[in-house]
Amino acid sequence: MKSSYQIIRRPVITEKGLTIKENQNTLVFQVAAKATKTEIKEAVQGIFKVKVHSVRTALYPGKERRRGKFAGYRPDWKKAYVRLKSGEKMPEYAQNL
């Protein structure tokens, strides 16, 4: 079994992610590509000590990047929207923006 920190790679700190965090009580993370919703739920509950209501995931294909005449692709990645149960305190990982 993977560690919680191998499943959850990093928080996605964008304008949309912060708006969802404030309005819908939802956290947004970049997660391991093969992580399941159950693994993501257990990892968030273990790391942040909160109760999770639901998990939604989305797969994003890597974009093409060029360096002069050479072209390559960025890796594919997976995003998870983790909604907390009502009454749970929101962890603060993006305070200094």
C-alpha cells in the first residue's frame, strides 16, 4: 500500500481552486495517476484529520511542449476534488497568496 504522501502529490493553487475551496468546502489536489477515490479519501483524512464527504477525479492529458525544433509531451496527470463534510474545519495550505 502506498503512503498518503505518495497518493497526494500537491495542492492545486489556482484562482478556480481557491474559489471552490471557499464556496463549496472542497479541496483540490494533484494525485497519483493510479490512485482510486477510496485511497484519496483515506489519504486526505489521514493527513489533514478531517472527514471527507465525497471525491471527484479528472484525468488531464499532457500538453505538447516545444524547445525550438524539438517537441515533446508533458506527463499526464490526475486532479481530485475532495469535498469535506459540513462542519469540518478547512485546512489552510494557501495562506500567503
